[in-house]
Amino acid sequence: MTHDMLAFLIRYLIATIAVTAFMGFIIARLMERTTVKPINAIATAAQNYVEDRKSGNTRMEHFSSLHIRTGDEVEHLNLVMAQMEKDLSVYMEDLTRATKEEVRVRTELDMASQIQKGALPDSFPAFPDRQEFELYASMEPAKEIGGDFYDFFLIDDDHLCLVIADVSGKGVPAALFMMASKIILADNAIMEKSPSEILYDSNNAICANNKLEMFVTVWIGILEISTGKLSAANAGHEYPALKKAGSGFAIFKDKHSFVLGGQEGMKYKEYEIRLEPGDKLFVYTDGVPEAQDPDGNMFQMERMINALNEDPDASPEQILGNVRGSVSRFVREAEQFDDLTMLCLEYKGPQKDDK
């Protein structure tokens, strides 16, 4: 190889290296402008987004403010991230509003539940100065508020009124209907009417303004304390359970009439039970026999009677505890199907000082 040829090859090699280095520099700068910087900007925007989210900011425009115009996948990525940020911002704002609304509704339901519980007598012993009888009652709503209710009060010094009822439907409408029905029944009872008259007049009052066409089943009894005579009437409610002294509880199939709120002008049958000292009366709503286990099987009346007879001579409070415990063991982890409401009365008879 001649000296001139060698010199040419060296110059060619140097020129090639220079051109390659220059092209590499250009490509690197181009990649920095079209790829590296945009990717870094997207990464920074993502980090800022995370920090703002931690601070509670729900309306942000990190990605849409980048204005990346590379015409390739990087620009597409930024557009996708910008749309995601927008969608997430809208979603978070909606979620925040929904959460606030849920909190408001929950607060109102809690208040309604407290009002409802406060409307039911729950101080026991209910009449500590009266030795002729003892009673206990409880109501456990399936939801925040329920449609069941019980009531008891002295009409006068010798007459005790007992009420247990179950309103059709659930939720707030049932709770409002329950409150109205309770007041109407009590207002009629304190006027010294008979159980059948109380149901008749209460039914007419409820039917007069019942636009939602709701109804309520009611068992009501008035005990003449001095004699043990219990006058009662049943408006489509569950059969009571009766325990006579020296024996266990058994279902008492009383005379049934139509529910309250179903039809105006209905007549209601009345009957009497003579309670002797040691006798007990147990009334309840259908949430007890219709409680369901995880397989959908119902508790039923037989199990309820068996639970009552675990210790039939126990106090009314303990008797309710026995039934509630039996229901809990039966349903196990299943969700409570309906309100559980129970009332038990033990008649002890007139005391010696009362004779």
C-alpha cells in the first residue's frame, strides 16, 4: 500500500468517526428532547400527583399541563395519563360527595334510631313499686330502625295495658308508621276503652290517612291487676304463648281479627284469660319464629316453645334471654332477617297488703 493510499484511509476513517460522533450527538439531543425529557416530565407529574393526592387535593391537572407534542408513543402516553387524571379527579369528587351524603344519611338514621328507642319503655323493673306483676320487653331492629314496637303502661291503678305490634315494610316509612300507630293505640287505651274498642277506633284513625296503604298487626291486652282477668284482642298478630302455674309454656290460639290499616270499619273479637299467681304470658313478633339460619331454615314455633320451657319458672327477663340465646345459636352467622321483639309478663297476684 502506498503512502498516499494510507493517508487517504486515515482521513476517511477520521471523517467517518467524526460524522458518526456528530450524528450520535444529534440523535442523543433529539432523544433527550423527544423522549428523555418528556418521560422525566411525566415521571415528575406522576410523583406530584401522588403527593397532591396524599394532601387531599381532588382537582389536579399535572399531565394535561405538560403539552407534550412528540407525535409518538410518548405523546400518547401523556394523553392517556392526562385523561386518567381527569377521570380520577371526577371520580374522587363524586366519591367525596357520596361519602358526605352517606355520612349525613347515616347520622340521620342513627338519630332516628335513638328517637325510636327512646319512644319505647326500656327502664326495668318497669314498675318497681308494684309487686302484683313483673314484666320485661325488648326490641332488636334488623336494620338501623325497625317497624316493630311494644308498649306497656298503667291506665289506672288497677289496669295494666300491654301492646306488641309489627308494621308492614321496612326502613324509615315503617318507623314513622310505627310511631304514629303507637301513639294512636295509647291515646285510645288511656280513655278506658276495651281492647276491641281500642283496635276498632285505632283502625279507623289509621285508615283515615293511610296513603301508603301500610298496615300493622297488633296484640293488645288489658290486665285487671286485682283479679288477674286479662281482656285481649288480636289484629292479625302472632298467637301468644301462655304458661299456667305448675306447667310449661304452650301456644294459646286466640281469636284473630283483621290487621289495622287494612279496611275501615272492621270489628275486632275480644276474649278473656284468667291469670293465676305464677302464670306467665309471652307475646312476640314474627321475627322470632321466622328467624333464619344460613341455609334458609326457619326457627319456627316449636323451637321457640322449647326455648321458653328451658326454664319456665325463670324471671321474664331471663325467659327473653333464653329465647334470644336460642335464636342466636340457630341463626349463627346469618344476617338478622327481621326485627326481634318480645314481651313477657308474670302475674304474681294481689299482695296481702292489697286485700
